Amino acid sequence: MVGPLCGAIRRHVDDAPDAPALDDALGIVTYAELWSLAEKVRDQLVDGGVRSRSLVGVDVGNRGAFPAAALGVMLHGCAYVPLDPAYPAARRSFIARDAGISGALVDAGGRSVSYRPGPEGAGRLVPHPHPAYLIYTSGTTGTPKGILITQEQVWTLLETASPLFGVGPGDVWSVFHSFNFDFSVWELWGALRTGGSAVIVEADARRDGELLVERLRNARVTLLSMVPTAFKYLLCDGSAAQLPDLRWLVLGGESVDVPRTLDWIGDRSGVTAVNMYGLTESTVHATHLVLTPGSAPARPGSTPIGRPLAHLQIDVVDDSLGSCPPGVVGELVISGSAVANGYWRRPDLTAARFVSRDGVPTYRTGDLAFRDAAGLLHHLGRSDDQVQVRGFRIEPAEISAAATAHPDVADAITVPFTNAAGDLDLVCHYRTRPGAQPFDLRAWLGQRLPPHLIPSRIVEHATFPLTPEGKVDRGELTRRVGAR
């Protein structure tokens, strides 16, 4: 039985088979062509003996082959596991091994893919008839953790959020982010769920503002999604006037510079900027706020994130999970139909984060926030060490764990640092073992971590500064970096 997300796309295939579904480096793919490609992928899985509800890796990167491969996986009742080739081999191997994939779809040229069975047999099954994807996020112990999301949860997100933008057939969505980053779920399936067209932004345009503007303008993009850091560095030197078809700018993943965003829009009254807070565990987006000149931070360090989407309930709670009154800082907790059931094969972490609150399954985000007098939510960062850098939620401990895996590294600690531009970066501080030979720690990390986890600076120390209590003095480490 076809799940609800696939069913919604199928209806567009039936109603408008010749409408553009994808726009990639090879050209336009219609809805009928996309569905045909997906069916060929499904047939490969059937011929390969892949059981329904299996996990299937998709190892093709940000190309037009990915949507058809992922759709074909879901048509067979399986979940896709993104394995971006831009990620280090060690990271991709861990994800494939931990997920227990049956095998992987790999590039076969053009938009074609080929199924390769995994070395461990049939692979693991998921406990849901309509799984969509399993995506891995950073982990506090240095081990990434997987979150399984269903078609129903994606469909509910899009059913709730899409009407807020008034999008439908004829709209053109950018797909800017890696398919290993769940912002891409909103971009790709949001376009296809509503009968629009998804524009795959090629790697060179994701690094060059002029190329990005040219790509978006030529494709006549109407809805652009970006993390604020990428938006600032790639687009803010220009203006929204460069993109005459643009109607919506959707920002998410980290703090938003409201004045600069509104300056970019200028007098383009047809463009609206929206900030959307969310997490992989709650299926991408959880809140919605249209940015206006009145959307300035309510207090230093805060970011306005608006109100919950209608399918979710969000509260700000104290340590005992009791609701905090307006103005009081607490932890954001989320409940509702789009919240995942837990972390893949991590019962300890699931028990700590996915709790029952008044009998309702609830996710403890670890994010600090408060409500203002009008009921709007304002984000204040993390209650633990997790930080958001360039739109990615990062556990610095994961970087430290990768560094200390080097045989000549005695200790490592990764701390956030605000650079000269006012943006958050990461610095990895490390000590070597006695007698260590010279080595390149950045190259070591590059072989084990994806690009967004590589710290901007790596600093060697003979000893770490300590507090009177004998703990590493993180503040002193930061001051030393600032003094360089």
C-alpha cells in the first residue's frame, strides 16, 4: 500500500503528468518521468530481494538522481538513508553499518541508479508500514544518532505548513541543502507534495553567490530556503530585486539577523521572509514567524521563532517539566504527531529525551527559550553543549572524540568561538602524547567527519588551562584564541 506522501505525488502525476517536477544540471524532469524513474528503482529493489520496511542507502549526492531514488525506496515501503558522497568514507560507513541497510543505490550515470546489496545480508526492518527516511545527527558521545521519520509525519508537516505560504502547482522551490541535512526534506518533498518544481542547486552554486543568483533567477525560483549563515555570505551583498520571481525566503537552523534580512528584501513588497525553528526529531519545522521590523530580539542573545505549527504542541518548562510563565526561561518541549518515537537503536538516549508529560509522548529538545507576553516563542540557545553552526546542530564532543581517536592525541576539547564577523565558529584545542611525531590533525578529522563538523581553527597546547576546581578552563581557551 502506497503511503500518504507517495500518494500525494501520484495524484500530481495523474493530474499533470507533463508538469515539471525537477530541474537539475541535466534539465527538466516531468512528474510522469519522475514517477517512471522511481518505479524502475522500486523494481530493482524487488528484483534484489529487498524486503518492505528495510533501510536502503542512497549514495548519489545532491543530484537529480536522488529524488527518484528516494521516491522509489518509499514506493517499495522502505526508508531511504542518505549517504552523501561529500561526507568522509568513515562517516558514511558508520551510518550504513549502524542503520543496518539492506544495500545502497549508487550512481549509474545520468539520473539512473543501481542497487548494490550490502555485505550483511537482508538488513534491519523498521516498525512502521510507511517509513520515509532515517537521517543521522550529531551525538554527545561522539557517535551520531539516527532518527526515523515516517511518510505520515512528513505529510502532516507539509499539510500544515504549506498553506501558510499559499504554494501550489507553478511554484518553484530551491533544494539548496545536502540530502543528509533534513532541511532538504522540506525543500524537496514540499515542492513535490504541492505539485511544484524542485530546483537542485549544484555544488558550485552553493559556494558562489553570483552563480547561486544566476541559478535561482534562471529557474524562476519562488520559494528559497537557506540557513542564515549561507544566506548572509552568499546573497546579502545583493538584493531581492535580483530574483524577480521570488515570493518567499524561508530561514531556519540557526539565529536570524532580522534587520539584515529585511534590508536584503528592501522595497520588494512581494517577498516575505519567514523564520522556522525545528529539529530532526520533530520532522524539520516546528514553528513559524513572518519577519517584520518588530521581530527584533526580545532580549540580548535571543531569536524570535514565533508560534508552533498547528500539528505540534510546544511548551517552555522547568526542570520538573512544569510550564514556565511568560518571560521565564526554560527548556522547549515538543509533542504532537510529527515527533519521532526515539533514536535508532539508542534506548538510553531515547529514554532521556523522549519522555511522557501528563501522559503525552514529548520530546525534550535541550533548547532554552521563553514566551513573551503575546505568547510568541524566543529561542535562547542550548541547555547543554550543543551549538548551531551554519545551520547544523553540532555536538562539539563529536569533534573532540574524532580528534582523540588519533593515536598521538592525548586530549582534545572543542569549544564555540565568535569570529570577527560575529558568527559562531568552532575551535578544537588538543594536546599530543609524549614523543608524538608531527601530524596534520585537520586532515585526520577531514577523513572522519563531514565538512560542517570540521572546526574553523585547530590549536595545539602543551597543557590546558585549569579552573581552581581542576576542570579545563574553557573561557581561558577562548580568550587565548581571541588574543592570537
